Amino acid sequence: MSRLWGNIAVLIGMALLLAGLVSLAACGNTKHAATAWTRQFGTSGDDYGLAMARDGSGNIYVAGWTPGTFSGQTPSGSDDAFIAKYDTSGNEVWTRQFGTSGNDNASAMVTDG
């Protein structure tokens, strides 16, 4: 899946099973399509990125689900939803994992700016 916002193109792996990593890459929309930044993140489980959004400041958000546990997070059930935020330089701002005792996922999102 990919999206293009201004000069940032975001590509997200829908079901990358390489060591349970979800991949996110942003590329500048230039004549040569040079990569602005690339980040790869995930748990030891099979993580799935299902949605992405960009806010008015250019921050990128990625959402999906994981059977694992993100660093610094506490799992709630067998599969939890997650949302990760990256700034315009590709630095992780935060990642949140949440859910119920059942299976949860984040499959869509929007931002308010």
C-alpha cells in the first residue's frame, strides 16, 4: 500500500513476516524519487500494518495489530492494536499498544489536522 502527500510518499508493508517486522518508508517526491528516510520496527511476532495517516505538521502515523509486545508496552490480549508516530525526519515520537483481552486491530485512521 502506498500514499503520496505533497513531497512525502509513504509505503507500508501490509503483512511483512520478516522476523515479525512492520516496514515503513518515506520517499521524497523528487525527479529521482530519492528516499528521505526509512524505518523498520516491530515485535518478535508477525506484525501487520493496516493504516497510515499524515497530520498537518507532516508527522506520519502507522496503525495495525500485533500478537507481540512493543518495547515499553504491555500486551492486553492475544492480538493488540498499535499506533506509531514518526516526525518529518523519520524519528519515532511514540508507539502505543492497546486492546482488550480478545483480538484487536487498528485498520483505519484519520488525523484532525
